[in-house]
Amino acid sequence: GIQVEQSPPDLILQEGANSTLRCNFSDSVNNLQWFHQNPWGQLINLFYIPSGTKQNGRLSATTVATERYSLLYISSSQTTDSGVYFCAGLDRGSNYKLTFGKGTLLTVNP
Amino acid sequence: GAVVSQHPSRVICKSGTSVKIECRSLDFQATTMFWYRQFPKQSLMLMATSNEGSKATYEQGVEKDKFLINHASLTLSTLTVTSAHPEDSSFYICSARAPGTSVNETQYFGPGTRLLVL
């Protein structure tokens, strides 16, 4: 089955700092997505990124499919960035099921 | 676009009762919906895949007779937790895939339902 591993499990930052979250995934992953789960539990789509680099404001993501990893960059972090960041791998062969990593709990302190 | 709603947002019930959770895609038709369960400080675990007009496909270890799924229309899927017990207390999240869009492989998630069984 699909394997998705995230690091670090926890990250504490001061407001304004930059951070990099990593996601390693197995060969059977076709595509990669990044989500942010806010403190109320809502999952928010950040990036659908099977390969290459995408940017959205202070967030950007890069997936190197040939090396089976993806990175999520958060620049100039704000307290509202706090929450859990998940990456998830898509298995097209299994009716588009997503397998989630264990997440990175980000805490941004004022 | 691609908004998914869930109802109720939270529910408290007595042990032995059944609870129904609704998942709706508000502005698109979802041929496939997914149901996840998330325990505190853990990741999302897929319970089942729900296809409109057909039986749901359950993940290994998920009891289909306990977690009844009905995907009666292209915009509605329901999860019924039958004879709920305290160990069923969890955060239940649905998602829907939006085929035919530019990013048709992504899933859009509902806000979740917190179930507490006393």
C-alpha cells in the first residue's frame, strides 16, 4: 500500500519565522496534496502538486516526484498559520483514495 | 466553488442509539464521496468510499453493518453509526471528489462532525 511520512511531527515558531515541512512518499503514490487542518478541524486544500513548484501567497510547495518527496514552505509565519499540516498521497488505482501522513503540528507564537 | 457541508457539526448521544451524519456537495456533483475518522491528535483514516448508486467500499477493519453508508444522489452521502458505543466517539469527516474540474483528482472536505457517545 501507499506510505506517506511527514517530518517534523511538531514545530514551534515565533511569528515572522520561516519553516519547511517535508513529506516522503512511496512509489505507489501518483499525486500529492497538502492540507491545513485548522484548530476547529476544517481541512483546507493548500496545494495539489504531483510535481514541480507552486506558490500561493506566503506558502509554496515543491514536489520532486522522481525522488519521492515534497516540501511545504511557510514564510513570514503568522499565528493564524497554526494547526496541523497534512500531506496525502493519491492512489488512482484504488478509486482515488487518499492516504494521509501523520501530520506536522505547527504552533506559531506571537 | 467546491464546497462540502456536513450536518450535524456535533452530536452527543446515548450508548446504543444510532446517529446519522449527512455530507453534501453544495455546488458540484460528486460521484465519489469518502468518509474518514480522526481520533484526537491522530491522522485521518479512511473508513469507506461511497459511489453514487452503488454499495460503498469499506476499508479493512471497518464494520459495514455498524457504519452504514448511503450515497443516494450526486450531492448527498450519509453515514449512520448504528448502536453507537463510547469507542465510536470521534471526529468524522467526509470529502467529495469533483470530476470534470480542472483538478478532478483532488478531494474537498466537509467541516467534520464531532460524535460523543455517552
